[in-house]
Amino acid sequence: MNLSVCIITFNEEANIVRTLNSVKAIAQEIIVVDSGSTDATTSLSQGYGAKVFVEPWKGFALQKNSALAKATSDWILSLDADEEVSPELAQNIAALLRSPSSPPFDGYMMNRRNIYFGKWLKRCGYYPDPKLRLIKRGAAEFELRPVHEDMKMGRKGHLKGDLLHHAYRNFADFIEHQNRYSSLGAEMVVQKHKVGFSFINIVLRPLVRFVYNYFFRLGFLDGREGLLVLANHAMYVSWKYAKAWELSKNMESEVTRSA
């Protein structure tokens, strides 16, 4: 059985070679859907024999589903451009697809190591962080949501070996990402219901989450990197609800003006 690897990209020249190197021995097809990179992402991908498609940005889920739809192999491995398949995971994927009998499941989970500022965070909910990424073609697609998109499936297997997620090279990248994702998260909140200004959501909820993850889930054992990640994740929660309140207020103002 053949394997297609699907990746979406935008200015990922710092990551894409590492990602492609990790799958070049197991992939019969590599699909890259790029949203207009201005760096060397597309040329580097083409150098590995990838089929590169340049498409306007449609959102994470739609962009990833577009990549899945272009795959022609029996099985698909969906990766982010900053992820790397460990040798153990690559070996187990290859063994599964080389088996003379059909795999017993239509999809397989795998653990993901989240690496922040060069350090693997082993605690506080950041590992094993299982993800459904290997699927039989046509068996699943990404849920249509603005952020934190995932594929869903009933019965599924689990492969040994890890995805290595090289999350952020530096603190500035991390802050920019948190700002962008908190805006998308706010949109998701407002889609469900309007949000008022809430001390609980903006102050207490982030504080409780930080205390729970840092102390009770042993995040303090991940050192300085663990402290920085958890403190800023708490800020992400605060920003998300503050932005949701602002969006709700602006929507009400527009309704009032149009009345």
C-alpha cells in the first residue's frame, strides 16, 4: 500500500527540509499546498519531488482538506510543516503499510512531542498529546473550525513512535502565534454565543489553568521553558475571552447602527 504525505505551508523554509527528510523514505507521494510563500518553501519542496499547489488561504481546516483531496495513495499522513516523523514512527508506518494483510483500522493515532525553544515538554499535558494523522484515503477529514482543527474517527489504532513538533524557535514567534490564535479562538467563542466582560474568564480561568498545569500536573519540572509556555498559554486564554468580549460588543454596535 502506498503513502501520500500532505503538508500545508506558508514561509516555512526554516522547517520544511527537516519535515521532508523525515518522510522521504516512506512516502510515495508528497503533496504541499502553499498559500503564497515569499521565501524558498516551494522550491525546497519541489527539490524533494513534492507536488506543490499554490492556493489562497482558506483557513487551517479547509487548506488541509484541500491537501487531503489531492492525495492519490491508499493511505495519507497529514503533517504540519514544523513537524518531523521520528525514525521509530517512520519504521512503524512503513511496516504497517507493507503488511500483506489490510490494516485493522482506517486511522491511526500517534504521540506528539511538543518542543518549545529547543526543549521537549514532557509534562503538564503537552505529552503524549496523541493525534490522528494517518488515515486510509477518504476515511476522514479535518473538522471545519477556525483553529485547533482535528480529524475525528470512531475505532482507530495507535502507532509507536513520536511526531516531533518543533513549535517555536524563539519567544517572539511564540507571542505572535498566541496573538493570532487567540483571535481565531475568540471567533469560535462568539460563534456559539455573545460574550460579556467577565472577570472569571479574563482573570480567574487563566490563573486556575496555570496553577493546575504548573503545580498539579508537574509543569514546574519542565524548567524555565515550561514556566514560559504555561504562563503565556494562560495569557492566551485571557486574550481569547477579552477579544471575544470586544467582538461581541462590536457586533452589538453594528446592529444598533443598522436599526
